[in-house]
Amino acid sequence: MPQAAPVVDLDDLLVQVARGDENAFAALYDALSSSVFGLARRVVRNPARAEEVSQEVFMQVWQTAGRFDPARGKAKSWVLTLAHRRAVDAVRHDQAATDRENAYDWSAGPDHDQVTDQVMVKFEHEQVRRCMQSLTDLQREAVNLAYFQGYTYAEVATLLEANPATVKTRMRDGLVRLRDCMGVSA
């Protein structure tokens, strides 16, 4: 004749969990996980979401087990109350996200105004050309070679037959003047 499983006192387990007993938590999880998942599954209706809710519930049980008072009720009721609240919160959260998504008007036309974009790009190019003219010849040549033609500092120094430190200084000064001319804050 098969032996009956030992009766587990869930109230005692939850009190032990409150003291940080990991083995008691594992036993409590084994005893209640299917009930918590089943409740969450009935409320949220999505198995994957119900698994998330169940995991959140047991995290909450581990963190707040000290709030359980055996004089006020049973451990199973306390845990299932947490599960129900968490599942209802999940449904509300998911519904609010769906409502926000549906409220957004996706049919408001194109994502951007191409004419405005083209005008702005042309304006910015013109502003860069104008500001480049305010640089010294060495600054303008160094910035042009490095930023518009892709040369490194060393290559720019070689092309301009200048000391690399001088080129770096002129480029830094030129970029500061460009920034100021274009009205860009540092």
C-alpha cells in the first residue's frame, strides 16, 4: 500500500520563510505554485503572462512573508490573495497599454514633411559653408580634410606639411569657431 505524502503546515512554512529559510520557501513553492498559476491563468487568460504573474507573486511572498499573521488567516489564502491582486494588476496594466496604443492616431499622414526636411538640410549646408569662410586658411583646410574628406590628423598634417600638434590645435580652434558661428551650445 502506497504511503500518503506528509501533511505540510503552510502557516509554519510561511513563518519560516519570513525568517529567511530557503528550504521552507522551496517547500511552500512546491505546495502552492500550481494553485497560484491556476488562479493567475484564470484571471489573465494568457499562459505566459500567468507564469510571469506567478513568478512575481513568489518574489513578493519571499520579500513580504514577515507581514503574514497566522492569527488573521491561513497561508494559502494569504498567498492566493497576493496572486489575485497581482493578476488583476497585470490585466489592468495590459489593458491600459492596449488603450494607449489604440488611442494613438496612426493615420495622421506621413511621418515627416519631406519639403521641410529638404529646406532645413539646404539651410544647414549653407550655414556650414558660410561659417567655414570665417575660419583661417589652415583651420578651413584641416577641418575640410578631416571632416569632409575623412583623413586622420596624421594624414592632414602630412598633406598640409605641418606639425601634427599644430594641426590638432588649428582644428580644435576651427571647430570651436564653427560651433560658435552656427549657434550650437557646448
